[in-house]
Amino acid sequence: MAGTAGGQRIQVPPTGVRPTSDRVREALFSLLAARGVLEDAVVLDLYAGSGALGLEALSRGALGATLVERDPRACGFIQTNVRTTGLTGALVRRASVPTFLKRPTDTVDLVFVDPPYAGTEDEVDTVLGLLVPWLSADALVVLERDSRTRTPVWPEGLEAEAPRVYGETTLHLGGPAPA
């Protein structure tokens, strides 16, 4: 981890979680820093797993992060990681991502969508559609997928950028379409 929690080790559940590789996480956060989207951002980390992406965003200047994870054991790891890093602004929610997204509360500036690679592409498309009312005007959505899966279907209201491929991982980025 970099930023204010630099050097802290994140605990990862032994099974059921596929953490983002160090190489991809480094590339992603370099891109986010270059765009200036981290400072004071409100972050939504979906399929949070260990919470590494949301916590890294907090460590690098995000104002707050809601980490959504369905698995109760993984939520325990996220809570431990929040305590260990000493980062403030993290809110852990145990829920399925589609269910959580059906009730928008606040707008967010940055969304990490990192579902299990074994998940269906249809669920990913649904989640992207459910995100639209959550997004601030200049929000950025980062979707991590296996490079062998099909390109996601971005809903009306969201515009995709060219994907970034890192070996077996592809990052799909997008945001609100200009009005």
C-alpha cells in the first residue's frame, strides 16, 4: 500500500477472493493520480474482497470509501484491514452488490467494480446500469475483468474509454456521458 498507510500489509482471505495484482494496482493508481481523481473523492468499492482498492484510495487522499462485500468472512478481513491501517472514512457494508446499488444514497466520484472472474457478464452489465444514478458528473468507473471475458455493455448514460490490458487482467474505464 502507498500513501499515508504506506508499507501496511493488507490481510486477504485464504479463499474466495482474487486480489488485484500489485502490477495492475500500481498502474491503476498511477493513472488515477495523474487524472487527479483521488484527492477528496467519495469512493465506492464493489465486490471489495479484502478492501485493498478502497483502502488504497483512502490512503492516497480520498475523503471516504464505502466497501461493499457479500461474504461475511471477507467483511471481517476488511474490518481488520481498516483497523490495522488506521485509515478513517471507510464504511463496510455487507450486501450483494446489485441489492446495495438499488437504493442510491449519495453521489460518488470513483467506483471500483472488481467482481469474481467466474461471475456472469450479465451481472456486470446490470451493475453498470445500476451505477448511473450514483455517479457525480465527472465520476470514473473502473471495472476489472479477466482479459478473456467479453467487453462489458455500458448502459445509456455511461461512456467507455479504451480498455487497458495487463496480461490476463483488463481494466475497463468509463464515466458519465457528456450531456
